[in-house]
Amino acid sequence: MADMVLRNLDDDLKQRLRERAARHGRSMSAELRAIVAEALARPEPADPVEEFKRLAAKVRALSAGRPQTPSEELLRQSRDER
């Protein structure tokens, strides 16, 4: 196995990694390995624009049939309240 060094890690990020590792009962190194393995196991979309459109359609489907207020109406109402 190869070794890697992660330099210039923000202190806040390091603390969050430490806390996450503790929650999972792992060392920081083991947690980093798990994060990298999980991230690389996800397939990258061939076309990010198509992936966005697919996800947008999925979100729209979640609210299908529900009454919705057009954004311009909400903006107008907000301006009128000022």
C-alpha cells in the first residue's frame, strides 16, 4: 500500500475530521481512507449538465401536484411589505 501526505489542511476541517472519526470509532487516517474510498466508488456523471437536469426533474417530481406560488409573486409581496 502507498502512503500519502495531506498538507495545509484547514484547522476547522481537521477538527471536523477528528470528530467524524471519533463518531465512527476510527482513527483520522482510517476515516480519510473511508471518505476517499466512498467518494471514488460513486460513478462520475458522463455529462454534468444532463446529471443536473436529471436531478432537477427528480426534485420537481417531489412537489408535483402541490400548489406553488410563482417567485415573482413572492418578490412583489416582499417589496410591498417594506
